[in-house]
Amino acid sequence: MFDTMTLTKIGGSLTGALLVFLLGNWFAESIYSGGHAGDATQGYVIEVASADDADAADAPATEGPTFADLYAAADPEAGEKLTRACTGCHSFAEGRIMTGPSLHGVVGRAPGTAEGFSYSAGFADLNAGWTPEDLDHFITAPREYAPSTKMTYSGMRDATDRANLIAYLATLSN
């Protein structure tokens, strides 16, 4: 079936392939290991709280400035630049309905009351009015604030950006 020369070629090919893999492994280890395991030096120290720090761990963590502080210092011009995500579904012109209601005059308006727009069930029962704080909570995570909303926007995570956007929306009223 196979003569001696063919068996020798097959055996040599397998041995050569094994040698290539072994040399490749040795070369890769020499590049990525950075030395022997005993020669390792610590790159940085992770400090662990001791028993003396137990009282400090019970103290509340500071979360940064409040929304009221951010809103007081908000820049409506910077907020106007953030409206690009809104323009696909909302208009900023008074009374113009798109996929979503017009955002003209939304600050202070009662939820679910934009004329001519069909809201999700239960949307009008959210609160008495779109205060800047309510808008902040809604824009952070719309589906958490209003589970019945049809709005697919996932939310804006940066608190300063939300304050700037709401400050811009507050300028859009008669």
C-alpha cells in the first residue's frame, strides 16, 4: 500500500509540524512572559481597609453635586448641541407632532398633555408637571421612570449634559 519513502515523508512532515509548534510556543512564552515567575515585581498596591477603617466604611459616600446645583450652573447653548438624539422623534417647534410629542414648552407642562399626540397608557398619571427634576429622572432612564413608555431612547448618563439639555428645553416656551 505505502512504500517506505511515503511513510518516511509522512513521519517527517508530522515531526516537522510538531517542531514548528514547539518552537512557536517557546518563542511566544519568551515574548509575553516577561521573565521567570520568581522574578515578578508588583506593579501597584491595592490598599485594603483594616479593622480601624470599619467606621469610615459606614460613612455615606459623596455622589457629587446635586441636580439643583448642576441645573443652576447649566448652559442652554451646550444643551442645544445635545438635542441631536432628540430630533429623530421630537420637534422643538410648537405643536408639531412627530413620532414623539413636541418638546416646545415641555418644562412645566403636565405629562401626557401635548395636544394631538397619543401617549402610552398611564403616561399622564406620572406626576403633576414636568419639573426640571422630573425631566432629569426621565432622561436618565426613560423606561425606569415610565415603564409604560413607547420611547426607545436608552437614556443620558451624564448629569451635566442632562442639566444643560433641560436648561435649553426651558428656553423653549412662550
